Amino acid sequence: MARTLDDVHQDLRKEVADRAGALWSIARRLHADPEYAFAEHRAAALLTGELQRAGFSVRRGVAGMPTAFTARSGHGRPTVALLLEYDALPGLGHACGHHLIAAAGLGAALAVHTVLGGSAGCVTAVGSPAEEGGGGKAVEADAGVFDDVDAALMFHPGVYNWRRAPLTAQVQYRVAFHGRAAHPTGNPTEGIDALAALVELFNVLAVLGRRLPEASHVQGIVTHGGTATNIVPEYAEGLFGLRAATTPALEDLIGQLRECAEGVARATGTRAEVERATVRYDHFRDSGVLSDRFAEHLSRAGITLTPPVPGVYLGSSDIGNVSARVPAIHPFVAIMDEDGSDHTPEFAEAAASERARDVLTAATEALACTAADVLLCAGLREEAWARHGEAVGG
């Protein structure tokens, strides 16, 4: 007698329960040994070692990044990707809970591999470095890692229980002004003050900020402002972080930044240079049909996910670049109360708590069951792709 989908879910939950202690041990090892963007060598070695021992086909150094990897079980389509993050925050360690994301993705991939054994397509664990700065998933997406994937699944620990992540598009730009050095009293008329131009750009952007749409903003810092007080600065530079609710809105904001810089340069007699300084993170496009499945599976653990609060945005992530290509989910599951925040020492402590351990097991089960749904239910895949096409304007 053939197994039903409910039978598969039950087998997956048992498999995750049997591995729960080992997964928590891996999460704690990662938590105790934080590594940072593109240097997560021990984390990548630990995770790929577990996958390789289980029989996955492992590729390291994916997309030109030494700590990126893919690990495949099965062949062909359909293919579901489980995303693993494992970079930490300098000075704060795992204050964003990426060790839990890594352990959950690992556990879900191992469970699906054990229960389905490649019989229903392919499950791929995708190790993505540098989410906190560098955009490993964006680099992987551009390199084609997700080209043959039908769904990309992950969860993120947080302070809310939300079905989807309200994540904005973001990028950083470097703006430099070139002037002419002079002595401020000996020959002041010969100088062209590049720092004055940069300061004026801050003023213009402050005025612009008053009429930007919701979720759009520019935040800048001065990275070079001159070398001595008795020399008119011939070079000044600022770094500007831009965010917007959608990727098209971010592109509009980038255009406005360029216009402002060029206008200031004309007004001050300087020359402006505007260049992108980081990988662009696209806004996140949630696959509602897959997020609903994840929420339904997670509810078995007594955790109820709700839609996010309207108008509240929780930063940006390179999962946005993946979601522009394939149906993707990124629910938040709380490991501390709403009066807290990630990227704090308190969150790092909560990420090693018993509540975090319970959330890890529950999220791993929900990810594994959702992955099986993608592999086994053609109708679900078709609906997810159809809605994805609508979300990206296709």
C-alpha cells in the first residue's frame, strides 16, 4: 500500500525528533564559535561534513565563494532548496540566530533525504555565507544556483511569529567629490572645498527625505573628510545606505541620489563620482501558498503565525534576490518576546535558550514537511509558480 502525504509528514516528524538532540548540538557549536562574512570556514566544514556523511553530493566553493556550498540528494526536477545561513555579527556573535537557520536547514534536508531517498526529485541544501554583509545568496542567484529550483525554503528566528518577512530592498553607494586643495587663509580663493560639497549633499538628502514614500530612506556617513584643518579638502567621500519597499522604488531612489550629487557638484564647482559599494538586496517576494503550508505544519507545535503588522519593515536580506527567481519563504518564528530585538546581546543569549531549542525542532519539522509537499504535490508547485509570476510582473 502506497504511503499517503500524511504518512510522509509523520515519518519526517519522527526523523526530526530523533535528530533533535544532534541538531541542537550543532547549533550550539556554531553559536559558540561565531565566524563572519565570507570567513565561515569552520561552520561550512561542519555542515558539509554532516551532509556528506549522510550521502549528499557536496560541492564546495560555489559561485566563487570559499565558504559557500551546495549538497544534493536525488536528481532532476522537482527540486527544493533548503537555505542555510551561518555568518555572525562582529562584536555580537550569533545575535541574528543564523546558527539556528543553519541547523534547521540541515535537519530538514537530512530528514527529507532519509524519508524520501531521492525518489521524488531532488533536495538541495544551499550554504550561503555573508547574509549580514556581502550577500552570499545574491551572488549564488547570479551564478545560477537557483536556476533549476522549484522552491527555496528557510525560516528566521526573531521576536515575532510572522508568516512572511516584510523585507525591503537595499544597497550602499559611495559618493565622492573632487575639488582643489589650497590654504584656507593664504590662498582661499584657489581652493574648491570637496568636504563642503559632501556636507551640502547631506543637506539636500535631508530635504529629499521629507517627501520619500513609505520605507524609503537614505542614511549616510562621512568616510573621508580631508587630511588637515589648514588645507581645503580636495577630496571627500561618503557612504550612503539606501532602502525602499520594492526593488523598483530602490532604483528610483538611486537615480535621485545621483541627481542630487550631480546638482551639488555643479553648484560647488566640484566633480562627483557615484558608485555602487555593495551587492544590491532585492525586496522579498513571499510565496503565500508555501508560507501557508509552513504555518500549517508549524501549528502542530503550538506556534501560530500571523501576517506581519502593516507598515512595519524588518530590514533587508539577500533572500530577496532568491525570491525574485523562484517561489520562496522566509517566516519569522519568535525566540524571545516582542519587547526585544535581534542584533543585540540579549538576542544572542536567547538564541542559545531552551525556547530557541524548541523553536529549532518545530521549524525543522515544518521545513521538512513543506519541502516534501513541494516535491510530492504537482498542483502546489504549479500554484506557487503561477503566483510567483504575478509577483514579479511576469
